[in-house]
Amino acid sequence: MNWDAIGAIGEIIGAVTVVVTLFYLSLQIRQNTKAQSISTFESAMSGFNEVLRYSFGDTERASVFRRGITDIDSLDEDENILFNSMIRHYTNHIYKLFRLYERGVFPESEWINTVAETKQLFENNGLTRFRAENSYYSDLWTEMDRRDTTRISSFGFESTEKHE
């Protein structure tokens, strides 16, 4: 064999190696993307479950939450602090998901449902007050306002406000 033939074989082997490597890397990226999506979804659901445990872990907390949503003025000082803490816990979770959505990590299809449900919940009188008094989340409030959403959930309590 001459050196030209050996060089050509080497180039072919090199090209095949590059193609195989690119194929392997594309598979790894696809698997990593899928794993990241699963992790993000699990994080979102775990966060919601934590909020539920915190807010409704016992009858007293559930009562404070329900009264805070429907008639915030009925809460005493300690209950108001607890209610505010519950709502902050929930809002922090939504804010985290909003930031993940902005960075392209939390899928838009999931974010649309999340923001619709959040917007619906924040239409209740206790939460409109929380929203007005907490400008830390102003970009989240702006995102909620810009979305044209429909009611997608029943929360199991009656608001003092009427919805269509």
C-alpha cells in the first residue's frame, strides 16, 4: 500500500468516528433533556405538594386559609400572620416556576396552566390584598395580568366574589 491510500483510509476512519461521536452526543443531549424535564416536573409537583401540606396540614390551617381567602377581615392577628405565611409559601413556589419558565426550563404548556390557576386564586379578596401589599413579586403580577386565562380549577371553597 502506498501512503496516499493509508491517508485516505485514515480520513475515512476519522470521518466515520466524527459521525459516530456526533450521533452519540445527540443521544446524550436528548437523554439529558428528558431527564431535566422530568426533574423540573417533579420539582414543580413536589413544591405544590409541600404548599398543600403546609397550608392544609390540619383542620385549623385549612380553616385559616379558607377564611383568609373568602373573608380576610375575619382573621385575628395571629391567623392573619399564618395566612400571610401560607400565601407567601405558595407565591414563592409560583415565583420559582415563573423564573424557570423565563429561563426556558419550565415548559410553556405547564406554565400556562400554572399561571391560569394562580391568577384565578388571586382573584379572591384575601389574595388581592396580599398582591397589593407585596411588590416583591411585581414581575409575577405583571405576567399574571398579561395572560388571558380561563378558570381551570375548583378550590373547594366559595369566594365572596362572583365569577362568570
